[in-house]
Amino acid sequence: MSFLGIDLGTGSLKVAIVDENGHEQAAASVAYAFETPHSGWAEISVQTWWRALCEAAGRLPAGLRRDVQAIGFSGQMHGVVLIDADGAAVRPAMLWPDTRALSLLDQWPEPQPNPVAPGMAGPLLRWIVQNEPQSARKTRWALQPKDWLRVALGGAVATDPSDACATALADPAGVWDQALFERLELPHEWFAPLAPSYAAGGILSTEAAQELGLRAGIVLAIGAADTPCAALGSGLASDGDALLTTGTGGQIVVLAEHAPQAVKGLHRYRAASDHWYRMAAMQNVGVALERVRGWLSYEWVDAYRDAFGDASDRAPGDTTAAISSAAAGLTFLPYLTGERTPWLNPAARGGWLGLALDHTRGTMMRAAFEGVAFSLRAGLDAIRASGATVTTLKLAGGGSVDARWRQLLADALNVELHAVDCPNAAPRGAAILGGLASGHWHASDLAALAPGATRVAGPQGDAALAERYARFLDLYGRVESWFGETPLR
């Protein structure tokens, strides 16, 4: 008996099969890129997602696929997929980095229960109504990405609180705001009914089963947004448990038994279980490092070597030599797609400040790693200022594997990092939701399903790095006015 988790991410689709004890048996992923047909747009064809799913599933052992009893879903938050009455996509999916609705944010006046970003479903749908009336006329459902995928596999049209509460169209508990629909002139009937993340949401169709090499008729869970799925897959189970995920973006999640108080710049959302979580959401982690790597014409192995030095030349955790070589006044602001926590500024932009003739590609790459680490620290500082004590973070995400990068994160964030013994936390969390939906597991089993975690780095009290972080904050404050700041709501 096994369970399949599907994580529909921004830059890749990942699948993982876990057994009846929650242990990963196989995993696969397929990368893709979204399109930017106009400046500030972020779109992708749903057929790109479908092809990625079929390819990723085909990489899993056929025998394991035949034993799958249920499927759970994890998906990138925000964005929106419009489909017609026959389930066909009306237009390309609109994704969270999209800023075309930036000028519409004044329709969400303060105070708001959570920050409102232009790439959320609410602003994007308002933009559609105003600018693409033909698309609006064809639309039957406005779905979150993972909900589109479940429907494409034969499942029910539904969504869960963890996704609904992050659309800017629902209250913090995920209940649709009917009055807001009226004010924004969005049709009520576009929005899917709510169900728990761990509820059953239909069964796998015969057609989809044939394409994926699975058995028809197995249970499809409703699923959850990727951050709460990663939290579930990483074993966050108690009040105060905290997780750092590094992927295209970065999130710091702190679990809460009850609804947290609203704090400007932070998000408070529903978890995949019946918990809540407070989240600092930083848009520019993997997306910024990947773009810098491309600009500097690096392969990843060389980027790490030139930024941090050769790990074989020093003791584990010793990054002194590499740090000193990069400390010549160069700062990188990583805000290539604007930023959410803590600045709430979608117009923020990035770049190197302090470049000199003696700087090298490696120095620039090192500054990029530091800039991303500092942006995560700014988010964690916001959580700490809200009253949460965070000294330890579980670590998950494909962007946090290299030991030298982990040490920099531990130093910059001033935390101990414990790598979760689960390389695919979000699809594992999705698979657990499949097991819950099929009745194999129950809520009381979740703590026992937590994977092991190993301490991989701790802060070394680097005073020079702390000084560079202070400079990073100062420089952002000085150049913020260049960006034509339009605060998030």
C-alpha cells in the first residue's frame, strides 16, 4: 500500500510515493519555466503542467505506481487558472510573480487581514474582468493551480482553506467573502466550494489513470497549498514548530494552535491540518540565484566553489576565507520580482551596489548568496518582532542542499538549522493528505509520521556578516524611492 503526492510548483512539478509508514519510496521531478509575454506578466500553459506530470509519473517504478491507493496535491500559492464549463483552460494560468494588477491594489484598502499582492487571485481576477471580458465570459471556475490539477485528473471542483485564505478574497479562515465579490464585480459562481485539505475530493478517472500508469478509481484528496504541505511533510505538528523552505521563493513558517494576531508584513493562514501558521514570504530566493547564475555564466558547482571556496580546503563550517574575499563593500539586493515580507513593495528591484574593478564573478556570486540570505533574515526579523522566539528552524527545499550555503544561512539568520530527513517535503505532505483522505491515517497519527531531522549548521557569531546585513538594510532603505514604491495592501 502506498500513496502518491504531487507538488505543482512554480518552476517544476515533483511527485513522490510514500509507503504505509510514511517513508518515501520513489520521487521524480520535471522542470519548466513560466512565460513573460509582457513586462510584469507571469503565465504558463496548463498543458506544460500536464506534460510535466505525465513525464514525472513515468519516471516512477511501474510496480510502485500500481500499489498507489490515493493521491494528494500540493500547489504553488496564489495565481489563478480559469476553466470553462467543459474543464478546458480559458487562457494561460496566471502565476504569483505576476504584477499586472499592481495598479488595482487600492481596491483592497487597509486594514487587511493579510498582505495583498498583485499576483494573488483577487487582483488578477479583477484585472481579467476589466481587461479580458472575453475570458471572463467563457469562465465557469476560477481555480487555484493544485485544484485545476485535481479536476484534470477527474476529481471534484473544490478548494481548501489553506489556498482560499491566500487569494485576497476570503477571511483568514478561508471562508469566501461574498460582499467582496459583489464590490469587485466578481461572479460568485466562479469560486469552488470549500473542503478540508485532508478530505476526499473525487476519484481518478480512467483516462488519467491510463496516462499516468495508475489504477482508475483511487481517491483524490482535496490537497493544500505548497507551504502548508511542506510543513506537514516536514513534521511540523506543535505550536511554535518552525520551518524554512527555500525554492523559487522562500518561506519561514511558524505553526500556531490558534489564529495569530494580524501583523503588517506577515501572513497568517490555515495549515493543511486544523492548525494555523504565521509566515514570512520572500519572493526572491531560488529565482534570484538562478538568474544571477545565468547572468554570470556559471554551472552550479562552479558557482558554489567561486562564492564559498573549495570545501575540501578547510574544515566543515569554516567559511572565513571565502567571506573575507567577498567583504569588499559589495551588496546585492535580490528583489528581482518585488518583495513581500517585510517590505510589502512589489515595485522593489534588485542589483549590485558597490561594484569595483577588482570584483570578480565569484565575488558577485557570493554577494548574491548573501543578499538572498539577508532577505530571509529580514523576514525572520519580522516574525521575531511579532513576539515569536525562533532559535531553531527545520530546513527543507531544493535550494538548501550545499553545506556551505547552509552555514551562511545559519550565520545570517542566527539560528540552528536541522535538515529534515525528507528531500521532498511538499509532495510527501501531499501524499500524507492522500493517506488521510483514504482513511489509512488519522489526525492523531501525524506526530508519529514526522521525519527525522539532523542538525547541519549553527550560528558562528560572524560580526563582519552582521555588519554587512546592517549595510544591506541601510542600502535598501536608501534606494527604495528609486523603485516608485507602491506598497502592498
